[in-house]
Amino acid sequence: MEDQTPKSTRRVRYKGTHPKSFKEKYKELNPENFSEDVEKVMQQGRTPAGMHRSICVHEILEFLNIQPGQIGMDATLGYGGHSLEILKCLAPNGHLYATDVDPFELPKTRDRLAALGYGSEILTVKKMNFSNIDLIAEEAGPLNFVLADLGVSSMQIDNPDRGFSFKIDGPLDLRLNPNSGISAATLLKKISHEKLEDLFIDNSDEPYAEEVATSIIQAIKRGEQITTTTHLKEVIKESLTFLPPTNRAEEVKKTCQRCFQALRIEVNNEFGVLEKFLEKLPDALAPGGRVAILSFHSGEDRRVKKIFKAFYRGGIYSEVAPDPIKASAEEINSNPRARSAKLRWAIKA
């Protein structure tokens, strides 16, 4: 009789002593299988590639005050770090609805949480934009709490195929859902100088918006196809040659960060989505329901603050955060990506 025992598969070999392409980096692709390596990287104050470290977990849970049996929503599932801690609080009879638009990371996170014992009886995962919170409330009923972490997940940044980082060469895409809308490369082909400059100012407060926009538009007019992350980085770098050499490298880095952020916000309509979510939010909450929103740049925080305060003055919220809560010094030392995080909250009247 033929042996039915499944044969073990050996990972693909790569040239040299270390994997160079992201697809070969077996540890980064499956960090949960290498706990010792993950812990070592975290102790160095870094985020292991291929995973995401949730920010302000203690502060969020303390405010939301989640009780067993409640119904709530994690509007931005991501790697599922916040959801996992929420699910621990809800068990055994509560229910969490979690949404995300990323078609690649969402199923991975759903499977990861299911493997930890959180299946459909306590968790409903939906591939949808969180601006459709009203549809969640129609299905779930009034929500006791809502969390929205507006940051981009580290897994998305680390994967060069997604085009989120200028540090690694990849397609200039920047879409959270690559199957929807247009890429950043396509946007640059169509946009005017004036609109591009405004985009950099409005979406990321870029001080060199005029110079960068001019350099990009001139490159495109010369026939250059700015379709990769490193090509855009080089164009931005060229636009800042007038800066003093002593601090030029650091300014180029900051401008790249801001410009990539601005393009990402535009191609994903992030501000529009956030405003729709904030407008619909009160109707989705139960009386006394709590919402916590974690933002990572001034454009997001301004919108959250403005709408929270407007609804507070209108008596829709009984309380709102007087000031944003920031990550502790200890957390920032452990995870530098927490430095820009701002947490605002509100309670429905």
C-alpha cells in the first residue's frame, strides 16, 4: 500500500547567506513561527518585518472599558493586535465586528485570530470600508464601543510590492486595496502642477510642496515614467538640491515621508472616508457608547477633533477628550512608530 504520510516541504533556497527579496524572507512572511527572533527585534525597539505592533493598547482598553457580552467594532482590523485584546475582554458572549479593505492582509488576520480560538461565534470580519459603519450597525444593532486605528499597518509598509515605502524599490501604488481606484503612479500622470502642490500642502503640510511638485511635473513632461518608489524618491531628492548639504539628507527623508503620505491619502480618499465615518458614527453607537480614534498626522487629528467638538456642542456626545492622549515614553522607546500617535475619544449622550 502506498505511504499516505504527507511529505515535508523544504523552503525555497536563495542565493548567498541571507534572503534579499521580500518573497524569500521566510521569517518576515511568517513571523509568528519565529518568536525568539521577534522578541529580539522588539527588544531593539524595532517592529519585526511582516507584523504590526499595536499602539496605545492599554490606554484604548482603559477608556473603552469593554465588558463581556458587549457588541463593538474594530473599524481597521489590520494585523489584529487591538482586536485580539478586545476579544479577550468580550469573551465568552460578546461579539466584535471588524472591517478592513486590504484583500491580502484581511484573510491572514482572520485565520490568525481563528487559530487563537476566536471564530465566527465571537468575531465577524468584513472586507469593507469603515465609512460604511451604518451597515454594521444595521446588522449588529447599536454598538457599545468603536475603535478606529487610522495608521497604515507595518505589514503593508514592509512589503515592497505594495509601494508604501520609498526605502525599498517597488511599484508606486500606495492603495490599501490594489483592486480599487488608481495607483499613485497613474495619479501623477494625470494631475496638474497646481493640484499636486495643493495635495502636498493639504495632505501632509509639506514645506517644499512647490519645489517637489515642479520637479515631478517637469520629469513627466520630459517623458519620464515615475512608476516606482525609488524613482519618485530620486525626483524628490533632485528637487531639494538647493538645501545646505549639512542637513539635506535628513530633509529629503522627511519630505519623502510627507509626500508619500500625501499621495497615499489621495489615492485612498482617506480624509473623505474618515469624515463619512465620523458623521455616521453617533447613529451607530448605543447611548453611552464609547469611541476611540487613533490618528497619526495632523490632518486626521484636526478632522476628528473638529467633528467630536461639534457633536459635543450639539449634545450628541456627553463627553469628548479635552486633549489627545499620547503614547507613553516607555512605549515610544520600545516602538518609535508610536511617537506620532494621538488618541481622541468621545462618549455618546
